Amino acid sequence: TAGGYIIVNNMYVVGKTTAGAYVAASVVCTHEPKRQIILNKTEYFCTAHGARFALNGQTLNTVARSSLTVYKTQVNGNILSVTA
């Protein structure tokens, strides 16, 4: 659903933005290597420290100093593919 997400293999957060686009990123925060990144409707958010990241991985606050790893998504019929 729009705004929702799932965690895949405790490595990736895959979600659907409120605008309807599919997105994917690492669940590992760049502030500290904690696996607590979620999709917060329009951005990625670390529940451990409050680091915020744009959907392209760019930092949105000063908690994390480096960008989040994001992945490309592609929909073909009812199959969603995530690639580096």
C-alpha cells in the first residue's frame, strides 16, 4: 500500500511512496551500523537515532554524515525487481 514498506532479509527496506513509486534502500543506517531504517511515507528514517534521508539517499539532517545506499526498482507486470 502507498506509504507502506517491508524489510527483506534484514538487509533492505522496500516500500511504496505516497506518490505510488516503489523505492528500496539498505536498512543499515550510515550514522551507526544499526539495521533500523524504515520508509516514513516520503523519506527514509532511522528509528535508532532520528537520521533522515531523502528517497535518493541524501541526508536530510545532521545526524548521519553520509548518504544512505539506495537501489533501483522496476515493475514488470506484478513483479517488482530491486537492483544495485
